[in-house]
Amino acid sequence: MTDTANSRQAMPKKHNDPVLRRALQAMTLCGVLLGLVLYTWFAVQNEAADRRRGLADAAESGQIAAEAELARIEIAADRVAPLIAAALSEDVPSARARDIKTQVTNLLSNTPVIAVAALDPRGHVASVFGQMPSDVVGQLAPISSSRRAGAELVNLNLVPMSDHRAAYYRDVGLADGQHQTLVFVLHTGAFRAALDPGAGIGKEWRVALLNLDGDVVRSGAGTARTFTPEDTSLVTAASGWRPLHADEVRASYKSAYRSRSTLIETRNVDGGQMLLVYLAEAPSVLSVLGARRYEFLALFGASALALILGLSLIQNEWQREDRESEDAFLVLAHARASCDMLSAGVIDWSVADGRVIYSKGWAEMFAGGVKPASEDIYEWIARIHPDDQEAAREIYQAMLDDDKVDIEHSIRVRLPSGLWGPVLERGRAIGGEGGRPARIVLVQLPQAADGSQLQHMLDCHFLSQGRTTKVS
């Protein structure tokens, strides 16, 4: 009974370990969290790629619109410049000058130009053609050179006049060979088509049309914020502007930058005389999760449900296996205890690894009371009489092949004295996974020997001692 009790206390439960259970739960939870992190990362990357594409498309459309608007301005300037030059001649009659002003006003009606101011050499307004807006009065100044120019000066053709208005400068030749600076004041809607494509990006975007000095000629933005001087500095640093000389010609180009969390798309306009800039904030994790919160919550809920169901199934299966193992162990322990009390030997044979475990009764019968901790099945077969080994192997193999579940046969086994004792052996195969035998339990009971059996045992003993005398 003590041996059985000790066996029960030492019985391992593979899965009934709180550390193992917590490790499984932690690993499963980490797997779910890792999946959610990967989903968030991919969502942020996809959102950033979509925003870059949207920003590039808006800049491309804005560049085309800006070039087209600039072309309309120059066409209008080309059409009215000769008339204005004629009106500014010293010998033009006053009536003719009035007619010319009327013509100029009519020609400007369907163009981005609302009025034209002629400046004298000191930069004062000498004459006005068209309807000069009030927010420009007092803002007109002589044509200026770029602060970023090198040794050769580059004039700024487009300059801001107010928050919503810009002016285009051009020099024209007069009849007497003199030059006159004309200032073409633009409508508030000028270059609006170059700013509008940003509306397709979303809320967090800004756009500006900059002249060579980085002055904002026109700007626009979504609802989040407006184009600021900090944005201009950001674009200047990211795009690497350098001084432009008069003899340089820049072809139209496009560039993409990223400065910290800001995406930047730039496009040259008018061969580099102006720069169209589109900016947008790169999507953050919180913004993406906020935009996809329902999708994220659905994924999280499904993952959590799968986690709970998966853990429940695994733990239930573990508990079932532990119960089966415990039941099998208790059956074997009960059998061993019963056999020990009946002075029978029990061999517990694990088919998977070929190892056998002996009971206390077996040790008393065949090993002088010393129970081997564990042996191989072939070591047990070696204890059987050579004449009985072949038959024993065949019977054991039949159990392994699932041809027999229960066996009963007589064999002779070597005793501690060296004699061969007759033993009645019964066995039963215990099924495992797939129905194949997992364990085989063998029970040996000593048999009483008759006279012929005793004579045979003694003959074998004397032969093993090198003696030929027989007992008669």
C-alpha cells in the first residue's frame, strides 16, 4: 500500500500546472496583441501611402492649373500692354487716352487681371487702367529683385499684395524708347484652381504658391490649419532652395519630401520662378485608430472571443487527458497493490519507449527484493527460459500488433537462486491514441511444480554449475 501511495503522489500531471496555464494564456494574449499591432502598423502604412498619393495627385493637378493661370495672365498682359504704352505716350490726345482705358477695361473683363497700374520711375502710380480694388491702394511699389538672387539680379514677377490678392509685374517699351513698369493686379480668384485640388486629400492639408523669395502669393488649407511661416521654413529647408541667377533656366520638376511628421510635395511653376507647395500631416496611430475605430473594435472583439474559445478548448482537452491519465494510473496502481498483496509480480510496459516498471511483488519473486528502477522490455525477456523466449516474443508481438488484447500463458523465469521457476503470466493491452496499444500490463503468478518439473529445474541448475550428477 505504501508503494502504491507513493506512486500516486509522484504521478505527474502534464497539464495541471498553473505556471503552464498562465504561460499559455500569456502567449495567446501576446499573439493577439501582436496581431493587433501588426494590423495597426499596416493600417498606418496604407493610410500614409494613400495620403502621399493624394498629395502627389493634388500637386500635379495644381501645377497644371497654375501654369494655365499664368499663361492667361501673360496673354492678357500681351494684349493690353501695347494699348497702355500708346496711352502713356506724351503726344496722345486725352480723348484717345480715355478710349484706350475703356478698351483695356473691356479686354480685362474675362481675364485674371482686374486692373493695371503704370508706375513712374520713382515707383508712384502714374496711371490706372481698369477697376483698381481698394485693398491694393497704397500697396503698389516698384518692381523688386529677389533677395535670394546671386550676383545677377532676378526680378520678382509675382508678388503678394494682400491676403487674397497678388500682382504681376512687367516692363513695357514706350514709343520714345523709354521703359515703363506695369503692375497687373489680379482677381482674388486668381490661381484658385491651383489650390483647390487639395480638398481631395482630407482635412489636414495646406497649399501655397510661393515666389522666388518664398513669399506666399496665394495659399489655401483644409479645416485643420492654415499655411504658416513655419511651413515656409519647413519647405525651404526640405527642398534646399538656392540662389537663382538670371542666366539660369529651371525646367519644371516635381519633388517629394518628408520632414518629421509632415509630407511635402513641391512643383516648379514658370521654370522655377514660382513654387507650388502641398503639405499634409503623416497619419498617426491615434488618428488611424480613430478613423477605423469600428473596424478595430470588431477585430479586437473577434480576437478576444477567439482567444477565450481557444483557451477553453485547450484547457478542457488538457483536463480530459489528465483525467484519463489519472484514471489509468489509478487502475494500474490498484492492480499493482492487489498483486503485491497476492504475492504476484506486475510489469508495466510503456510501448512508446519500450521501458518497463516492476512492482514490489515482482521484485520479491524474481530479484531478491531489489526492484529495478526501470529496464528495457528486452531485459525482461532475457530473464525467461531460452526455450520459452520465442513463444513469449510471438505473444507480446501479437499484443503490439493489436491482434490480442488479453493473453495467458506459462513460462519459466529465472529465480534469484538461479533456478527456473514456472510462472503463469497474464497480460492486457491498454489502448492509446488511434486505438494502438499504449501500455501493456503483465501479471506473473507462481505455479506449483510437479516432480518432473522439479527434476528438470535441478538438472538445469547442476548443468549451470558444471556438474553431471542427476538427482534420482
